[in-house]
Amino acid sequence: MSPAVVLQLRRLVSTYLPELVGFATLLAIMMILSRFEYVPGTGFHYSRPRAISGDEPHYLVTVNSLLLDGDLDLSNNYRSSRQGGHDAGRLFRSRELDHHSLLVNSVTRERARFHEVYAGGLPPCPWYPDCPQDQLSPRFADRAVVRELSSHPLGFPVLIAGALAALRPTPRQIELYSVQVVVVISWLAVVLTYVLCRRLGLSRTWAAGAVATLLGSSWLPYSKSFYSEPAIGLFLVVALLAMQSGQPILAGLAVAAAAACKAPFLLVGGVWFLERLWAGRGREALLMAASTGGAFGGSVLLSFVTTGIPVASGHQGLLPPDGLRNLFLSLFDQSHGVLPYVPWAFVGFIGCFKALDPKEDNLMARWIALACLSLLVVLASWGSTGGHCYGPRFWVPLLPALAILSVLVVKEAGRALRLAFSVVVGLSAFFAVNGWVRYSQSFNSPLPW
């Protein structure tokens, strides 16, 4: 290495030494505390990172199938878990576990969700494919021609399996390593949130404030989860960075990656495309649309070729909306509402309303506001607030963006409002830390605990 390069590296390290030390320390704390759980009355206990409930064990089953079998057929993995294997995680060994899967008849091409395949009048059999032959619908009784495929999108399990493939983990290690990958993903999103703040011209102090705001939210508990939301959040931060840097192709690819984990986030790319057109940036709009469409279209084609399913829609499918009730619950519900769990998000929503004013010239604020608006549209059109999970699951991917927007709003406010915001962030941080150290105890728990 040339002396000039060495000198340049030394300058970079000396310039960014506080950030390097701070973020390295943060990663160490997140990795260490992901292995501990607080139990009231007895204190902290070592708790190996694991899938807890909800969709987590089912994502893990798909990761195991990809790493150990090299396929997407989950029948043997669910059977292995029921017989004591680690495929669905340690908590679900030798237990009857409902399957989040689709059964596909390779001869007739018929498919149905796991809970739909039983003969009329008979209760579901929780250990397919070992169910009695006469308990299954005749369409799916011939197990020799039936494949069992995940009903969840493949983006997140493929991401985790790809990150672990070079490590060649054993069946006992896959669960631990998978959750630790989510810890690293969550940490990377925090780092890029700071980088984006600095690119927007914020000082180190204000950028650190945005990081503290983000960590004082449900982002922290989800960093030790096995849900796809932190990965989606990371991809959206990458997309915002790319938009800010004038790289529409990278922004489109990041949106496509988010949509591969959950298809409704494709709408974010759609509203950004329209905004670029409205702003007279047609070339940027077309480049972003082409990269998003090409990448997401490729993932749809791959999913259709390998599974026969273009876009997986989850365990329960597309639930019909219940008027605006679901939208209200996603904002205010004591178990899954974003405002009870993350009260500082109210400031971010104020920033969204301001940013949608045509006279507002802050592009980053406008892009974040449009992303939030697209999620509100999705939540108003769907009859779910996240299922069995911790807190405001569906809002987690947008918490980094909302933290940035909240800091942009508070930066222009007076001292009294800044103090009030700090108090609200402290309250939110109390909830977040509580959920972080008691994650497995906090599913569907209403506030206050």
C-alpha cells in the first residue's frame, strides 16, 4: 500500500474516530444484550437468541430448508421440528406447530393454504405431512405429488440464508446465527441513519440525536427479533441515501429489495416515481422505475418458477379491510399502535404534513412523508395490525426515516419544544428498553406493562 493511501486512511480514521468508536461500542452492546433477558423478580438471565412466536419460527423453517436442503419444500423441516429438530427453533422442538405454508399439487397445479386442506368437518391436523390419509382433502392427500411451500415472501429468508451460507452453520447454530444477522442489519440501519443525517448537513450533535431518537423506539426490541421489518427498514434507508445522492438506479434496487420482503412496500417506489415526475425529473423517475420493476419483476418470476406463486401474501393472505378501524388501530392501539409505543413519532407525522405542502422545498422530508403516506394507504386497505408480535410491527421499517424527520422538525423549534421532545423521547426509550430486555414476554402486551 502506497504512503499516500496510508496517510489518507489515517486522516479518515482520525476524522471519524468518535463515530467509529461509538458505533463499534453500540454493536457490541446490541450483540451482548441480544443474549440476555430480564425476568421481573429474578433479574437478568442468559437467553440464547431465538425465534419467539408469530411468524418468526416459520421464517426460520424456510432458512433451514434453504441452508440444509437447498430447496423450498418445507414438509420435511416441519416434520423434523415436530420430531425434536431445530428447524423451527429451540422453543418449538417436539411441539405441534401450525404451518404457515401453501400446499401445491404438482400434477393438478392446485394449491391451498395449510389450514384449508382438510376434509370437511374435520379439525386441522397440525403435523402435516404425517396426518391420517382420510383427514386430508383428496386434492392433497397424495403426498408424493404435493409440495409444501412457505406462505411468506422469500426475500427475508433468502437474505438470511445468503448471509449465513459461507459459514456453513450446523442445525443447532442456524437459529442463533440468524437472529444475530438481524442484530447486525438493525445496527447497519442505525449507522446509515447517522450517515444520511450528515449528508443532509446536520451536525454531529443533531445526527447523534437522530440515532438516539431511533434507538428510543421499537427499533431496539426488533433488533433481537426474527422478523423482516429491520431488513426492510435498512433497504428503505439505503433508498433514501441513494435518492439524496442522485442515484435513482440504486434507490430503485433498494425499494425492490424491500418489496421482496413485503410486497406492499413497492408502493413506496411508486409514490417516489410520481414525485420525481412532478418535480420535472423524468429521467430519474424512469431510471428508478426501470430498476425497481426489473429487480422486483425478476424476484416475482423466480418465485413463480420455483414455487408457482408469483407473490406470497402471508399466512392469512390478503385480509379484507374493516373500514378505517385497522388504520386507527395501527396508530393508537395499546398493543400495536405506533403512537403509544413511540410517542415521538407524532412529531414525525407533523413533519410529514408540513412536507406535503407544495411550497416545502425539503426533498428528504417530502420523500419520507410520501413513504409514510403509502404505508397509511396500505394499512387502511388491509385488515391486520401485525398479528402476534411485539408492538407496532408494520411501522418499524419507517422508524429510521421518522427519526430523521422528527429531528429536522425539532431543529427548527424553540428551546421549550426541544425540551418537550427530549422528554417524549425518554418516555419512548423507556418502553423500547423494556421491550428489548423483555422481548419474549412482550408479544401483544398492551401499554403500560
